[in-house]
Amino acid sequence: MILKTHRWHMYIMTVVGWLWLSMSTFAATIHVPADQPTIQSGIDAAEDGDTVLVSDGIYTGEGNVNISFSGKEITVKSRNGAEATIIDCEETLNTRGFVFESKESRASVLDGFTIKNGVHDLGGGIYCHTASPTIQNCVITQNRATATRFFGQGGGGIYGKDTTVHIIDCIISQNQSASGLGGGALIDGEGVWTFNNPQSVIFDNCTVSENIGSGIVCFDLSPSIIKDCTVLQNSGRGIVCTFFARGTSITNCRIEQNTGGGIECSETSSVQVQDCIIKQNRAEYGGGIYCSPTGDAEISGCIIAQNTATETGGGIDIISTRGLVTITNCTITQNTAHDRGGGIATFIEFSQFTLTDSIIWDNHSHSKHHEVSPGGRRIIIKSCDIQEGFAGMDREPDGEWFIYENNIDADPRFINPDTGDYRLEPHSPAALMGAQPPLGGVTAVTHKEKRLVTWGELKMQ
């Protein structure tokens, strides 16, 4: 009996191995335009495991726009990269580059194209619905989404709903949307919009820049992993997590010069922000980070510097009724608010704000409370270096409790804050506070490559 079972297992393994070898052996490469005249006809001729290899050129018109993978696990790849291979939608209404809505998997790979001038109601460049493709080495630029309602509408560059799309080594730039959230500071005409997604969307080593509206918006059950990205010069907030977007992680990112602010966490959303540089952003409330009113945020190891709020919270503004906000090992410096809380402003009603092991220094506001304005009921500030110390606090008199322990008021001795080098000099009194250098350095983000640098070098850039 044992011998028969062993033989049966050997037979099964042989059949599986033969099938795998057959698939590998017969996988084809279809050349466009040599074998098929258009990208769509190349995909139509392909089977799972095949590659559609696209030659250099500008591709327009039927068969080269509104392209669908039709659920196939194939790779559609340019021969010489995005700069040489352009899908131009020519600003034609209801035209976008690619559509993924046939349950494509991670094995459905789009690699190395520029997608430009798309115009569609949702997702001017790429549309993903109930699909999980991999999009890598692409440039998605100058696309428009025309839908004007807010809820679930937008995505000038990419729109995703019920998707687990992986976006890797891409540039998403100069896209726009007609829809708006109101107030002018946040517009959902973002570079990327993810909506109603119970699983993770991944942005890895991407640049999201110069979009009209926010850079990345995660909305309605859309946990996202955003790592090693640069989010730069968008006209809304850099990254927005709102309306039940739970579990978003933002790690090792640069979020800079966004004119609607750096990061927003609001409306029963939650976010973890770790080892990021959040710098030179501008907003009405919370130039660097804004949390309101039921958003949960854990912020650690970050440099939050040179941000501006025209009202409160130059670095961080927290208006929380039930959300929990924790800040640990952060350096918050050279931020400005026109009202109060140049560094941090809070109003905590039924929740809790905790600030530990951080440096809050050289921030400014038009009120006397330049560094921290901790309004609300439950505030914990421990083991921090805060300029002005307790005397500079603007504590709400009706707070339930306010814990202020083991803090110092001493110059942290940044090496050169004027050039953005916030490393600490030897023997700094704040040596164990603020954003500490990670072991082995961190990865700096460029458009198309990564290189290992020291934490100090990254801070100085």
C-alpha cells in the first residue's frame, strides 16, 4: 500500500512538472507592430504567460487606447521604456490608456509606458475595478477625470475601486480632476484615487507630483501601503485618508511643497506615518499633518519642518472628537501658524493625544504659543525637548487631565537647521529624542532608482 501511494505521488509530481514545463516552453512573445498592428490586437492574440512586446513609438487611435487585458495573466511591456513608448489619448472624450475590470491578477503586468492626454469620467489615465494588476515603470501624465461629484469620483491619473493594484516605480504627474471636496484646499482630482477596497493597494518607489488636487486619496475601506515615495507639489494635500480608509501605512516617504498640506487623516480613517520627511507644505489647518475629527494617527520617526498653516497647527493640527493620535520620536521644527500652535495645535474632546520622545523647536505663530498649543481634555507630553517648556503651553482649563513629565527646554543643537540638516551635534541634550537615524541608513527615492544613503544625508537634501 505504501509503495502504491508513493508511486501515485510521483505520478502527480511528474504531471505537475510537465504542465509547468509545457507552459514555460510554449509561452510566446508577440511583437507590436511586427506581429500585430495594435497593442489591443497583440493582447487579443496572447494567452496566459505570454509577453506582448511593444516597439518604440507614439500609439494612438482604436486598438491603442482604452486597452483591456481581458483578464489575461500576461505581460505587456515596452521594448525601451516609458520615454520611448507613448500611448497618447489625444484628449479625446471617454478615452483612457488602460482598463482593468476583468479580474486581472498580479500576474497581469503593465510595464514601461507613458500614458498621456486621457479624458474620462473616472481614471483619465488608468481605470481599475475588481482587478489586481501590477503597473510598473510607467509615466502617467496630463490626464483628466471629468466627473464632478465627490463620493467615489476622481482619479485624474489612476482610479481604483475594489482593487489591489500594485503601482511600482511609476511617475504620476500633472493629472487633474473636475470633482472637488470644497474649500479649495482639498480636491479629489488627485493623481491616484482608491475607493472601497478591502485589501491593500501598494505604491512603491513612485513619484506623485504636480497634480491638480491631492496626490493620493484613500477612500472608503481602502488600506494602502505607500513606501519609498515622493509626493511633491500637488495643489491639494499630498496624501489623504478619509471616509473609513482604515490601516494606511506611509513609510520612508518625502511629502513636500504640496499647497493643500502634507497628510490628512479624517472621518474614521487610520494611518501610520513612519520615517518620513514632511516639509514645506502649506494649508489652512495643519500644514504638515491634519487629523480631524475621528481619524487615528500614529506618527513616528518623522521630520516635520518648514510647513505653514494660515490658521492653526503649522506642523500638525489635531481636531479630534474620538480619534487617537500618537507622536513619537519626531522632530518638529521651523513650522509657522498664523494663529496658534506653530509646531502643534490640538483640540481633543473625547479622545487622547500623546507626544513622547520628540523635539519641538524653533516654530512660530502669531500668538505667544509658538511650539505646542495643547487644547482639549486628555493630553500626555513626556520626555520631549520643547522650546519655552511648560510656560509656553496653551492648556485648555477644562481638560480632564494633562500629563507633562520629564520634558526639557534646551537647544537641541541641530548641525545646520538653515540647510535642513536636523542631525544633532555630539553631546546634544536631546540625543535620545527626535527622529533617530535608522540602522544601516535609509533608502532615498529617485524617479527610477534607489540608492542607499545615510539618514543625515537624506535630511540634508
